[in-house]
Amino acid sequence: MDSATIQLTEFLNQQYLCESLTIREIETLLEYTELITFRKKEVIADIGEVGEALYFVVRGQAALVYDDGNQQIEVGRMNEGELMGEMSFFDRQPRLVRMVATSDDTRLLKLTRTMYKRLRVEHPFIAVNLLEHAIISLDHLIRRVSTDVATFNRYFYSAGKK
């Protein structure tokens, strides 16, 4: 095993995604993924695409950007240790937001649909852990967005009430 794989295994061992996995199971998960790197402002996945992969942020951040044709609005950020792309991946609906790297050397683990299907059959325990992490990741995103919307509404609607 090379030093990059060892470092990645150690990083994943500290993440919620792998909380219930042994080191060997983490190494197995890595066999199904690909480490990819993006530069700042590079598009990871675009609006309208159907998600054919899940992404786990290993280094850096990714912005979730909504584009209505007139303006681009950042609606969230995915940080190290978070999963992204799960909504379109699981429901097979076109993406509503663009995922963009926010820094140079943004590193993601990519799990393609094909490899996920193999993982489900060959290592169901690992796949279940991944699904649980996807649910928690979506929950965190919804809670952050909900808090932001509530804060904006309080500011916007209470500003005129003096």
C-alpha cells in the first residue's frame, strides 16, 4: 500500500462515514473509489446532469451554486468529511445546483454508480454505512439551509417593523 493510500485510510478512519468500519473495510471502500482533484472554480458536477457518482470531500470545500439564468447564488458549502451529490445519485433526477471547487487542490473521493452497485452486492455492510452517511449528510445540509432561510426571513420581514 502506498503512502497516499495510507494517509487516505487514516483520514477516513477519523470520519463519521467510517465510524463503524474496520481499517480493512476502509481499505476495501477505497478500492471502489477514485481520488480526483479540482482547481478553484472548477465545476465538479453541473446543473441538469443526473448524478452518476457520489463525492466525499477529502480536502478543501465545494460550493453548491444555484443559477437561475440571471444570477448565481451560493446555497451551501460542503466541507472536508462530507458527502455530496447524493440527492441526484439516489433519485436519478437532474441536479438543481452546480458543485464547484472553492480552492485549488480540492480533493474528492468519487464513487461511481457502477462501483456502488458492486459494493452493495460484494460488501453490503460498507454500502449500508455509506447510505447512513448520505442520510446524515442531507440532514446537515437541510438544517444549514433552513437556518439560513430562517435568518434571512427574520432579517427581511422584521426590518420594516419598527
